[in-house]
Amino acid sequence: MRAVTVETLGAPEVMRVREVARPTAGMDEIVVRVRAAGVNAVDWKVRQNGYWLTTPYVPGWDVSGVVESVPDGENRFRVGDEVFGMPHFPRPAGAYAEYVAAPARHFARKPEGLDHVHAAALPLAALTAWQALTEAAEVKAGDRVLVHAAAGGVGHLAVQLAKHLGAWVIGTASAGKHDLLRELGADELVDYRTRDFGELRDVDVVIDLIGGDDYEARSMRVLKPGGRYVGLTNPSALPELRAKAEPLGVRAATVFVAPDHAALERVADLVARGELKVVVAETFPLEDVAKAHELGEANRTTGKIVLTV
């Protein structure tokens, strides 16, 4: 099969499309023929730094495609079913390829009426937002929730999911993205170029998709006593975040997103009902994967970037 390979860490140009062996499914795994693969910030960060992965590997975790085979005893899917998911994370999933093999419970049925490109844009971003809002922050109706980078891949979904949970949603984004965010349900918007979000007060939850000492400190100061700060840029920074939060009387948490078919099914239901919309900024064929990463690393896109396979 064709797949993108990373044989050495570095710039986008280290990625090459090559012929590699098709994955062999384990006893509990389905094989999915990939139609589209979402591109996420973690993809290019791992490509640059490696972190927990070693080369060579096939990058990518977001998948939308068609079930090619199922193991004995699998009762959720049949051959030909259209599915989407974030298999194996944080272990390599090899989504930038023509086929993926992974446990059936890492997938859900693709929302009806949603094409593979938009479905592939959902899993990692939607699961990150959902787990941050419902588990780390325990958002409830009436909470004031501040989402940084609200027009980004995770941010624009977090805005909508927070609204679904009954929150009053404040988003930080450049002025040119405010109309879209209002359409997605944001109640209040802050243009970070002209206004300091640190002027806000009595916020219950901050979802921080930017990070860094300055954003962390200012974000914690806008929280009311007992408020919850959730950092999504560096899960391992939790001890440092807690040390900053405790003197201010607020709580800090991080999220290391995990596969969750039940949450994916919830996301799919919201999409099918028209209550959740995923925005795709641009698509690229597999052969242009380097261009896709270059665009993502520029940090100027609204929504998600997707590879078509």
C-alpha cells in the first residue's frame, strides 16, 4: 500500500510517500481502507521531536474510511461499514496510509450525511475538546467557559460542545474569525490583537490551546475561586500548572486524549442532528503531505487540514 513514512526527524520534507506492507490485523482488530486522514498539531510536533515515537513510522491518527475486514466475534461492524476514529493513540496508528488496522472499539460509525473528509477532521480534535470539557473541567449548564484559539481545530469544536453543555462561551480569536465563531455559538469574543483577555472576570473554566507562561498566568487570574484551568498543549506540565494554580485558589488539569468509541458516537449523533459542525480549512492529496504540514505549522488556519487518500 501507499503510505507516508518518517524515516528521520525534522522538517516537513522528511516525509515521503512510499510502498510499504499493508498492516496485518490482530485478533481483535478491524482493517479500514482509509479515505481521508486528519492532520493535527501533534503530527508535526512528533515529526519534529519524536517524543515517544521512534523512526521509521507512518504518521497520523485521524481516520475516516470503509471497513475492509472484521475479526471473529466482532459484532459492531461489518465489511463495507463507513467508520471514523482515532485508533491507537498515543501508539502509532499509521493514518497517513491506504489501510489501517486497529481495535474496533477505537472507531464509531461515520455520521450519515458527512463526507469522509469532514469525518476525518473530527476524532482527535473532538475527543480532546470533549474530554477536556466533560472530564477535566466538568462543565455544567451556566458555566462561563473561555476557549483560547477558538477558531482552531480543537477550539471551534470546543466552542460548540461547551454550548451543547449549556455554557456561556467566550472565545479568543482574531477579528476576521468572529463571524464564524458567532455562527458556531460563541456568546462573547475577544480579539487578542486589540483587547487583553486578562480583563475578563468570573470565568468558571479556561480551555487553553496556546499555553506558555504568560497565557497560563493570565488565564488563571480570570478564573473565579474554585475555577478550572485546562491546559491542552503539554500534558506533562501538570505539576507546574498546579503549582501556579493553587496560590490563586483555582484548579489545574491537563488532557492526554485517549480513544473512546462512546464519546465518538456522541459526537457523531451531534453532527447528525446538526448541533456540531466541523470546519475544514483545506485538503491535500497524500503526496502533498509536506505542504499540509507547512500550512498547519503556520498556525493561521481556521478549522482542520485533511489529507485525501
